[in-house]
Amino acid sequence: GEVQAQLDGKAVKVCTQSNYPWDEEIKVTFHCEPAKFKYAIRIPGWCENYQLFLNGDPVEGQVREGYAYFDRVWKEGDTITAKFEMPVLMVE
């Protein structure tokens, strides 16, 4: 999916790619002139282990109330990758 918006007069396009829930990876790519804004990714309540990457480097987003927040100046091609560990669990 993708969304386009105007933030402080700058065009921002955010594209999300995933095969969730069949694949544990979600990739978010930003297309914009340099623009400062906050972006949040939902961390599912059932997910005990997850990893976040910014432009391929491991990061720890500021997590609160089920969301990992990233507050920075975004630029063309910046990418957040979230990997949610989804082990098979038996429920009865």
C-alpha cells in the first residue's frame, strides 16, 4: 500500500511492502525531499520478539502504547524494516 500527503508544504509518499501475516517482514520506504516528521509502526501485542531496522541498520524505536515511533528528518529512499517473530503456537 501507499499514501501520499503534504507535510509542511512538502510532498511525502510512504510505500509499504509485505506479505504479512504469511511473512514476518514489513518494509516501509519513504519518497520525499528532506522532511522532519514522526512515523509509527504498530507492534502487535502478541509479538514477543521483533526487530527494527533503519536503512538496514538495527535500531530501537521509542516504543509506547504498542507503537514504535521514529522522529527524524526523512529523505528519499529511507527505509524501515520490521521483522515480527511468528512462531507456530498450539492453542486449545
